[in-house]
Amino acid sequence: MNVLTKTALGVAMLGTLAVPALAGGYSAPVTEAPVAAPVIAAPVGTDWTGGYVGAQIGYGDASAGAVDGDGATYGLRAGYDWDLGNWVVGAGVDWDKTEIDLGTGSDNIDSIARLKLRAGYDLGRTLVYGTAGAARAEADLGGVSRFDNGWFAGIGADYALNDRWTVGGELLHNQFDDFDNTGIDLDATTASINVGFRF
């Protein structure tokens, strides 16, 4: 085989090998864009630790022995909470002036004051809780102004409008057995809405 034939054969072989490479043409490699991780919106948290003061207005339904009545309630509240993460505990006081007429013309509940403990679950801007403690009521029974101590228990919820102001509500059962040794059991269920300022 002469040199010319060898050269022609080499060119033919190179052409055959190059055909598949050139068939699709040369193109720049495709770079895929990175996939962004999904953004998960975390709930807006609220730190419930701190003191608060506020006011409340509501409605009460009460009974004292064989008589009962209902009327408006309004008052003041104050307390302090500790935020433990998912749970919140707190202590406070409140006082309600009442206009609950017990239906006899002279018998009525004048006021209820409470020393409160509460524990609840932190849902971010909303706190739902149970509350209980000691209560003291002033009532006119048989034409005589009387005082007695009892207890209360109930549920409530607060919603944080911002880091200072809250709105909320409570439903409480107040119980006073043998009120001031009269032999009369006095109880009242109160429902109220409130506004609070936290500091």
C-alpha cells in the first residue's frame, strides 16, 4: 500500500468518526437553573410575658335561693403572665360592679372581686386559657348589705392586636355557699369582653 493510499484511508476513517459528532452540531452545554427551596411562612409569635391592665363589660345571670335575676357588669382587671413557650401561666385580680337585681326589689348583687390564676395555650396572637381562684361578693339580701367569700372557675381567650393592646372575653361561674351565714347559696354566671394594655 503506497503512501497516497494510506493517507486517503486515514482521511476516510477520520471523516467516518467525525460524522456522529458533527451530526447534531456543536452547542454550549445547558445549565439548569437551581431549584429554590419553598418558603414556609412561620406563624407570627407573641411574647405574653409581662403585666397588663384593662377594663371589662359584660352580663351576669344569678340566683340566690328561690330568687334569681340578671343584669350588666363592668369593671377593671390587672395581672402578670409568664410565657413558657407553648404554655402561658399568670396571676391577676379583677373587680366587677354589677347591676344584677335578684327580683325581690331589695335583693341584688353589688360587686364581685376575684383573685385569679390562669393557664393557657399560646396560639401565636391568640391565648386560650382556663382560670380559677377565690372570689368575694357584696350583696344586699333581706335589706342588709352583706359580704362573703367563695370561688370561681371559667374559660377565656385574649387576642393580641399588637405588642401592647389586646381584646378578649371570659365566661365565669361564681359560687358562694351559705352566703354570710344566711343559709342562702348565691351563684352567678358572668360573660364579659375586655380590652387590655400590656407593659
